[in-house]
Amino acid sequence: MTATYFAQECPSCGRHLQVRLEYLGRSVACQHCQRQFEAMLTPPQSDSSEDLLNRANELLATVATATRTVPR
């Protein structure tokens, strides 16, 4: 039997994801930014500008930490 997927945008990083239909209504994680969100067919209410800015700062801090730990 083949899995059926639906498209959903990650509410954190905006990447387009293919989510299995059986995960609908469950908590899933984005494979790109690892943020947890609920798999749903309709998009959620958009985050406030402050929430988006806070999330962007979190992601930038993660990247800054990761680049400091990579040996050259």
C-alpha cells in the first residue's frame, strides 16, 4: 500500500513539507528546522511579528553556535 501525503508549510521556517495523511492532527517536526507543529490541512493563524522575530533570532543563534563548533 502506498502512503498518501498532503502539502503543508512549516510555520517556523516556511519550507514546504510532504506530510503523511495518517499524521493529520498529530504533532510533527519539520525536517529542516526541527520545530514541532500540528499537521493540519488548513493553515494556522499567522504568528505576530514579534513571535516571528523571536523565532528568527533563535534560529540565528543556533547557526552561530554551530559554526563556532565546526573545526577548520
